[in-house]
Amino acid sequence: MAPTVVGTATTAADGSWSYTLPATLPSGLQALADANGGVLAVQAEVTGTAPDGTVMSGSDYVDAGVATGAATTDGSAAARQETPDTIQVHPATSTNAITPAVTPDGDPAAQDSSPVPADDAVLPQWQATDGSSTTGYNPDVVGGVNYAGVTPQVATCGVNDRVLATSVQYTTVGEGHAYYDATAAFEYSTTLSSTWGIATSIDGKYWSIKGKISRKTSMGRATGFTGKGPYWAQQFRVPIQYQERDHELLCPNNRIVHNYSIVPIKYLVPAGKPVSAFGSDVSSHDGYNAYSRSNSSYRAVLSRGMYYTVNAGTSVTYSFAVKVFNVELSLDTDFNSNHFQKITAGNGAQEHDIWGAKGPVWSNPGVLYSY
């Protein structure tokens, strides 16, 4: 089906471009933004042709914050603060849509592929769905021709967008920590207050994370845990439905090519499966050794019988938040009034210390660690 076109733009001589949304959006687009927490999530499709006629294309996902004034939301404000992005344009030579491998719904009991937050691990630039090495892979070389230095000519291509496959996978959205005599609590609102890195591909085999997309739909439900600890720390996962999509480009001179993306759609509990699940053990971030390595300016003391809650800012980015269609996706989650991490100190004789993963406990700590 043809996607809704928000607008078109032509690049400047240096390749830069921008598009300004109209002050009043069409009712259909405004309804989509309202249902997504004031954020209009759009795909930018860049197309052109090389001198030999080869179609050059690139995809990116961007958020536009369209709720303003009294209607401003946390999501729309965050979207307006996003920095400009760069779209890589490569030769598109896939003339037939791929058939994705069947990906069954995820097992909530399975461990995450990575037991550490993204601050400790980074996704590779390229991933191959068949598990083969991506060393030496160059998306600009096709048939022995290197298109890296080619300046594409303007070519307007029509787009047909269709879903190739869907899958529900339990996805890491946060974590809780409780050392010594403390207990941990965590809540994740199914407003999906998260932003995903989107996987894109020009051939369906080699994928790269490019751009981000927010899902902030309001559904009035939440899931989480409380009273976990002491000496306990685990990641937390929720079931998210994903789609692998084919973007069929209908270009001049009857050229038809394809590129692909993997995108999150919504929180969806498979029939008979848990509404949420625990993920990997992350207790290595707690305790004396972790405390001694931490930034002293990030630390604070949690007095006996008291609690501390993070309910604003952004959690750490999880580079390996989920594996779907054999591709790893990244994710970061926004803390808000319906999504928080909480540590409660017991009444033990020893002092209870907490510190932030990426900042002071009082200023966007990301995750609270415990000792």
C-alpha cells in the first residue's frame, strides 16, 4: 500500500535538506500524532540515480514533535530537541522482495543476548541475518563498481510499503538494583515511552541501525515489579510487536527496487504469555567494587527506611535490547510519572549508597546502582 506522504524536499548542492511541517497538519496526520503522545513518527526516503541508471536510495526514521503550547508532551518536547541526522545513500539493486525467515514469538524465559547495558557494549555497524561475517562488507560496491563517490541525480520514486512478517519479542526496557538490605521497584507504562534504533537494509541480508523512532501511544496500563531484593539486580522486558517491511521503490524508466526496515509497532501480549518478564542479571554493577569504580560526584546516601525514585530523564541505552528477524535493535526509555525506577533502603545498621549510571542521582542518572 502507498504510505501517506507528509511532504517532499530536494537536497541542496551539499546534500543537506529539511522539511518544515505545516502549522496545521491534515486531520489524519494529526490523529496519528495525538495517538503517539504528540509525536509524528515519519520515514524519510531518499532516492536518486547514478549516471549509469542505478537507483540510489537511503532510509531514515525521524520524530517530529507536533504538540506545542499547552498541549506540549514529554515526547514532543524530546523530539524537538533531537539533533539533525545523516542519511547514507547506497545503490539499491534488490529487484525482488525478500522472503524473511519465520521468526516465532519470543520466549519470555529466554535470556537477553547481552547481559550488560549499552554503555558497556556497542552494536556493530553492520549485521548479517545469516550470521556470516560483515568484515569487508561495502554497501557501495555492486558488480565491481564502487558508487561511493557518485553524486546521484534527482529521481522521484513512488513507494509501496508492505509488511513482510510480524513477530512479538520480549524487549529490555529497563532494570532494577537492590544491594545489602534494599529492595527495588520498577514500572513501565504501556504508553511505550521508548525510542528504538531502526534497522534498515538495501538487500535484506546486511542491516544497519539508522535513525530512531518513538512509540508513545497512550493505553492506560502499566507493568513492573516491586519488593525485589536484597542482593538482587535484573533487567526487565516487555513484549513488543515488530514488523519487517518492504519499501518497494517505483522509479523512472520502469526501475523497481526494494529496501527494507524492521520497526516496533506496539506493546502486545501473546495469548497465554506473560505481560512482562525478567531479563539478564546485572548485579555486577552493584556492590563495593562497582561503587569504588564509580564517579564520586554521582553518589548519594539513602538513609534507613527511605526510598529514592527516578521518574524523569532517560535511562541508559540498551544496544542489545532485542533480537528480531536475526537483527539486534537498540532502545532507550524515557522516565516519567508512569515509568520509574525505585530503590528503598531497609533498616540495617550499615549505610546504603546509591549512584547514577551516567550522571548524579539528582540529574538524569539513567539507572540507579546500589551498595
